[in-house]
Amino acid sequence: MPTAPSPGPAPAAFDPGRAWDLHPRVSVRPEPFGALLYHFDTRRLSFLKDRLLLDVVRALDGRPSARAACEHAGVPAGSLPRYERALAALAAGGMLVPRGVDGRAR
């Protein structure tokens, strides 16, 4: 009897104090409303419905944490929980991956 392919490792739990990167197989296409993210391995498509969230995703590269990326992108302190939830959803969907100690995405 055939078996279903393994879905791969479970995504890491999102910690906004940790460094995160876009998965290397995710493409970002800016749009007037925000952006489209496409994962070439899973064929998953995600919508960023907010230009500021796109700025946060772009700011992840080189920042020491997701929270630092939010601050760099100009997320107001009162809106930080909403943006952290959005980043957590992207991580749960495999669009974001934790950065390893060597600076590369894991």
C-alpha cells in the first residue's frame, strides 16, 4: 500500500527574540496591497496584506531578531503584537525559518 510522503520537519516555534529569515525557496513579489510570497517546495502562496509587513519581512535579513526587524521597519510599539502574530503565522507555514548560529537559515 502506498504511503504519503513525509511533510518534512515541523516548523520551529516562533520566538520574536530570535533571528529569522525567509526560507531560501520563498520568492517575494511586491504588490500595491503588500506582497505575494510563494514557496517553491510546498507550492504554498501567502499574501502580505500590508506594506509595512513587507518592510518587516525585508528587514529580517541581517537583524538580530524579528522584534529588531519590526523596530527597523517602523512598526509602532502598540502594533507590535499584531506584526509578531503575522510573522508567527508565516513561520508556521514554513515561509520563515530560524537563522542558525552560523548566520544561515535553518
